[in-house]
Amino acid sequence: MKLELFSFIQETCDYYQNNMPAYQYAENQLKRAFNQIFAHSRDSVVAFRSRIKTESSLKEKLIRNEFYLHYESGEDAVSHLPDLIGITIQCRFIRNEAELYHQLFDIFTETSDGFSVCNAYSSIFLNLRMPQPQIQRNGFTIFRIDGYYLHNTMKINFELQIKSMVHSFWSEIEHEVVYKNPDFVMYDTFNRNMLGAIRDNLDVVDRQLEIMYQEISYESKRAQIGMDAEGFKTFVSRSVNELVNRKLKESIGFATDFKKCSSVIAQYIYICDFINGTNNRDKMIEYLELLSLLSEGPLDFTEEIFFDTPYISRDPFCMNLGKFFETKMNHDFRFHVFFVIIFSLRHGAVSSILDEFCRFMKSLLIPRSWYRERFAKMDPDTRKIVCRKLELIVSEALTDRGSIDILFEDNLYQCMVLFRDYVEHLERKYAGRDIIPDLNAIAGDLYHQLSITLD
């Protein structure tokens, strides 16, 4: 007569085989769902892998974990098997593991039973209350999350793992050499220490691979010139910096740091000609030819910049900023170099190009689509007064700073964030209240905060 243990195992395997079509269906649905969920994370996700536990592995688990002592039926045992189906999201690097895990909190919503349901696929549940990463028996960590798929009324358990390439490689080694090898016990301590050292080395390899990947990606973007506008922006920035350094040495005998100025020039060209433009490839070719022409021809930084007509703008922001640039470009050498390049890269009258650049600056600091929605509940005349006043304060904070660093992208970004937060605060504070009596005090406070940001 067979031991009761083996009768239990056979009953469990029979139940398992009878429900295999449901498990296969759930596996396919889970893999398809997670593929869709992380469709926008292709830069970090390498592959999706899935498996249904084999019958031999099931038997091993039943014995190893003593399921026969804890459960009375095969159905009960299978329902408590957490990894009946295994789903692995294989990511590129170790840092991607935590990033992808935290994305799950935006994709799933917690329910009353403690599990979280997928917003897009209502049959998929995860236990996001589990602390992560989990500590394995070997002492190493892993992002491993219990879940279940609801197939009609049947709960089919699955385990979701998030692993980098090197951790996937390590898991295969550790699983076969340690977990599956009963002859390994006599060498256990020594070899586990050796395997731990191997894992540490793999972590170093991961970082080296990430550095290589970033460098290759960067070089690939540079190689995409003529097809990708973002890559072209990077190319223009580098080309302008190299052009200025070379021409400065030819013109005055020494070079200067022009990297940050080159970046804002590239951004200016990109926004004006590419972000919403047509025939971008033709325009890119034109700029390539122009940069080549400027590189081969004379570019003198010792001559004054002459205006065809004095700069005038109906926009107070642009008028203040444009007049500041007009006075600076022939007296401050850094501004002079900057605008020599600007006027060399753009076609048209000097005053028109300057006006275009001032409007570009305004669009960076005060995004038009956002700003037109502010103070919408005010009457039109009051709104116009408030908006014009705040715009002018931003312009005055820049011009009073008086340094070339007002053109740097990081400073412009910080000013934009401060201005956006400040305006949205005013909008909440003065909802239903008259802002005009406080407008001068508000302007002074905004100016002060911008000055600190630019300092």
C-alpha cells in the first residue's frame, strides 16, 4: 500500500493536469497584459518571460515544502501554490528593477482584500503590500510579488519577478548549482561565499554595462542626424561650441567656455525651426551646410554688431529684454560672442532676429499654453494688467542680473518653475478677491524671489 503522501501528490497532479487549459489561458493573458502595461518602458524592459510550473517541479515543491502536512486536498494545495505561473519582467540594468516596481503603484489600485487590481485589466491582482525587495533564503534580494489571475471564479496564483539581466543570469547559476544540487551540501559554506563574490562582481559588471549602453546610445543619437530632431539639437550644440572655440582662437588668440551658451542656441534653433516644423530633413541639411560654411569662412568677433533699425517691441517683456541685449552685445564680450553666433545662424534683419530670440526666451520662461489659462476668472482688463505686470517683473529680474548666465538653460528652467508655482499660488489666494491693491507688493516679492534664484 502506498504512503498517503504519494496519494496526495497524485491527487494534486491530477487536479493540476485537469485545469491546465485554464492555466495556459491565464499565462497568455498575463504575459500579454504586462507587455501592454510596460509598452512605454521599452528602454528599460528587455523581455517578458513566463512559465507554468512543470509537473515534476510541482511534485518537488509539494514534498520540499511539506504541503501534504498542511492541506487536505489537491485543489487546496494548488490554490496555495504562490508561483503556479511565473511572470518575469527582465529589465536592462539593476536600477531599472526599483523603477519598474514603483510604476506598478500607478498601474494598480488597492482593493478591500489587501490586493491591488490592475486599472487596465480587472482580472489581474497583485499584493503590493509585500515589502520589496524580498530577502531570499540565500540572503540576496529580489523584487518578487505575489498575485492572482481571476478566471471566471477560479483564482490562479502567479508570481511576478522583476530582474535585471545580470540578476537573471545569477539566478540561473544559483538555482542550478545550489537549489537543485543535493550533492552541494558538503561544500555549502565555502561555495556560497564564492557565489556571493560572483554576484558582487556581477553588480560591478552591471554598472559597466550601463555606462557602455549610455555611451552607445549617445553616439547612436549623433549618428541619426538628418532623421531625428533631438539628435540634431545635440549636434548643433556641440558644433557651435567647437566653432566658437576655433574662431575665437583665430580672431583674438584664445577660447572661452561656451558650452552652456551653445546649448541655449541649439534649443532656440530647435524650437524655432523643428519642434512644430515641416521638411525638417531639408532644414537640417541647410544647417549642416551653414555650420560647415561658418567653420571654413571668416568669423570676426572684434567687429561691432550694427542694427538696421533700433529695436522696438509692443510686448513689454520683449521690449525690456531686447533693449538690454542691444546695449550689452557691443559692451560685454560674452554677450557679443553669443549674438554674433545667433545672427550668423539666422536669416533676416538684426532687429527681427533679436525680437524672435526675445520671444523664444519668453516662451521658455512663461509657457504660452499654460499662461493663457491663468487668472481665467478675473475680468479681462484686470487679467491683462496682472499678466503684463508679472511678465515685466520676470524680464526685469533677468536684465537687472545683467550676466550672461541669464541665458543658461538651468537658470531659465529654475525661473520658469518658480514663476509657475508663484502664479498658481496667486491664482488660489486671490480667487474671488481683488488683486490690484496688492499688485505692487506682489511684484516686489516675485522680483526678490527671482533675484535669489538667479544669484
